Amino acid sequence: MKHLFICTAALLACMGMKAQESGIGSVLRLIETNNKELQANAQLISSQKLENKAENNLPDPTLSYAHLWDSKNSDETVGEMVVSQSFDFPTLYVTRGKMNRLRTGALDAQAAATRRQILLQAKEVCLDIIMLHQQQALLDTRLKNAEELGALYTKRLATGDAGVLETNKINLELLNVRTEARMNRAALTNKIKELLVLNGNQPLTAGRPSPEGPATPTAKALGLTDYPSVPLPADFSRVCSEQLAADPSLQSLDNESAAARKLISASRQGWLPKLELGYRRNTESGHPLNGMVVGFSFPLFANKGKVKMAKAQAMNVDFQKDDARVKASAELWQLYEEACNLDASMQEYRQAFQNQQDLTLLKQALVGGQISMIEYFVEVSVVYQSQTNLLQLENRYQKAMARIYKNEL
């Protein structure tokens, strides 16, 4: 018994690991690695960071040499060489360094926001694949039922037990269901191909890719057959606060606002004099003279209006930050209300399905002649339409919850 218990536990652990390796989480991890837009954005962010860092570099040193000769005696010459380095007031470099670190934080948050957007798009595609897979199973069941009835009534028509109108009605139903199943299958394939594009056209499942490109996997192979369990939060106010705190778009604006404040400080320090130090060598006296060069540059015109401009930019960022936070909070509450309504509708549908008449019993009643063809199709159409509505409600609910928790991707 002890060995049996250990083997059972190991088997369950392996099954759990296999389940973790497939599904939405596995697909999103692949897309995060292979998505071309994310790779391009990473290089763009890196270049912007380097550009910001280069703005705080020292200007290039200068080297000048002058060779003079007497207009009356060309043998008498004078040489002069000057090597100098100019730089801003030292405190300005410290302020700009702090500002650049804040800008770097804003760029990192922008990269996180782009990553979140791509992964949310991929997750919604995964949710659509789950819905289309479940809808395909429903249509296949409906198609099988219609084919069985079609074959039965074709035999009855041949023996005179069924009329032409009834047979034509079933054949028309069979044609409609077959068309719906074909179109749903095509939509499912297109969604999986859309997922492949998001993955940089790299395989979503293990195996060697063919020269023609990655094969289109099935929803079952991707583990996209059932929705994850995402219950409604009991205290949405707390969830809303947590999501706003984790929102990278808002974090980016926070860093940009702090950087704008540092820009005001840097603009004020722009009135400080610029400095220049250097070395000078002169041969006018007949023997070399060496010395130092010290210079000052007073920004009487170059910094004019920059403080006002920096203050206006800071106010602009602050207004953007406040507006983005208000909109993000309103969007979260709207999504929560939508999810609550969808959840209530889903519960009503599920309760109705528990009390409905079984489709198998309806088919038996039709074959036994207890109900007419019209009564059968009315009942069946209502049931199948209700099941389709439930699948669509579940899909909308999952998408609403995915948008609510998008900052956790």
C-alpha cells in the first residue's frame, strides 16, 4: 500500500506538471520570448536609454595651434598651442543624472506596458480559441444528430413512412449545420494562425519545424480546450487599487512627472556659468612658455525661457497622469460591472439547462411519432441557440476578467 501511494502521488505530480506546461500560461511564455514586436521594442528602449545618457556627457575637448611669422622677416616665427575642455557647472551633471535615472524608469515602464498589451492580445486570442473549440464540439454533435435523422428519414421516405416536406426540412437543417461547422472550423484555424504570428511564426508545440513553416496545431495540442477558473473578486475596491498600483502605464507617467521636476531644477541651474580649463604653450619670447587657461561663459541668452518651458512641461505631464489614472480606474469598474452582469446571465443559463428536456428524449419522441417535426426543430433550435449564447457569455466574461487582471500577465 505504501508503494502504491507513492506511485499514485508521483503520477499525479507528473500530470500536474504536464498540465502546467500547456495552456494559456505556456503559450504566453513562448510569445513573450518570440514576439517580434517585443524584440523590436526592447532595442528601441535600449537606444533611448543610451540617448538620454549621452545628453549628460562632457563636450568634446578642443585643440588649436597657431603658427605666426613676421611680415618683414619670415625667419622670425611664433607658435601657440591651446588644449582646453569646457564643461557645465558640476551640480548640473548630478541633477541631469538623477533626471536620466527617472527617464530610464519611465522607459522600463513603457516596455512593460507594451509587453502587457501584446500578452493581453495573445490571451484574448487564446480565449477565442477555447470558445471556438467548444463551439466546434457543439456543432459536431448537432451535425451528427442531423446526419442520423437525415439517414433515417431518407429510409422512411423510400418506404412511404415520411413525407417529402419533412425530409427536405431535415436535409436543409443538415446543410445549415454543416455550413456552420465548416465556418467555425475555419475561424478556429485562423485564430491559431493568428497566435502563430504573435509567436514570431515559431512553433507553439514541440517538434522540428518544417521548411514550409510551423504546422498549425490543434486547440487540444495547445491545451486550449477549457477556460481557467476566474471567480469574481469579493472586494473589488482592493483589487482596483492593486491593479492601479501595478499599472506600468501609470508608473511610466509617475517617473516622467518626477523627471519633469528634475528638468525644472536643471533649467534653473542653467543660469550658472559654464567653465573651461586648458593648457597653453607659447613660443613668442624665443623659448616656450607653458601655462593654464581658465574661462567662464555666462548664459545671458541661451537659457532664456527654459525654466518656464520646463514648468509647462511638468504641468502637462501631471495633467496626463491624473487623466490616465481616472480613466484606468473608470475602465476597471466598468469591466467589473460587465463581468458581474455576464456572471449572472451565465448562472441563469446553467440553471435553465439543468431543468430543460434532454435532447436525446426529444429525438426519441420524434422518431416514435410523439411530436411533430416542427415541434422538434423549435425545441432543438432553442436549446442549441441557448448553448451557443452561454459559450459566448463565458468568452466575454473571461475577456473582461483578463482585462481586469492584465497587469498580472
